[in-house]
Amino acid sequence: MANLDDQIQLCCLLWAHLGQEAGLTAYEDRVLALVPEHGGSVLQRAVSDGAAGRPHEVQLYRFASQAALDGYVADPRRAALAEERDRVVARTELFPVALV
């Protein structure tokens, strides 16, 4: 089991291309299903209307280690969806957080 000090907690903000809100959600459903296979867990997903420049989706997740996160990012099934991602996701902000 990984040391708790090695865990990585992240927040991801996602904006959809105009008219691709449902596509963004569908894409995220597919790629986030891979997270548990890489020692991670999706803690929360929240969806907004994207009005006034707000993100369409906010996600919180935890990975057991940097190696686990790297494995998820490099997963060939995720990479195979890059074209879909580019079509539906306009912008992504990913940053570490401390969950309290």
C-alpha cells in the first residue's frame, strides 16, 4: 500500500466547446472509468451550466502516487481518445489540492 504522504489529490476544471457539453460528459465518463485501474479514485464530479465563463465540469480525484497518475495519463486507451477530447474539450485546468 502506498504511503499517505505519496498520495496526490487533484482538482480538474473542464470547459466544453460550444454545443459539446454532452460530449464532454460522455468523454469524461469513458476516461475516468480508467482511473481505478491506475491506483486512483474519482472523489467527486460536479456539472454546471457553464454560464458566465464557469467550467462545465469540476472533478476531484486522488492517486496513490505520482507513478499511479503517470500510468493513468499514459494509458493507451486514454491516448486513443485524444481526437474525441480535442473535439469536445475547449480548456482544462488541473492543479493539486489538499482536501479538508
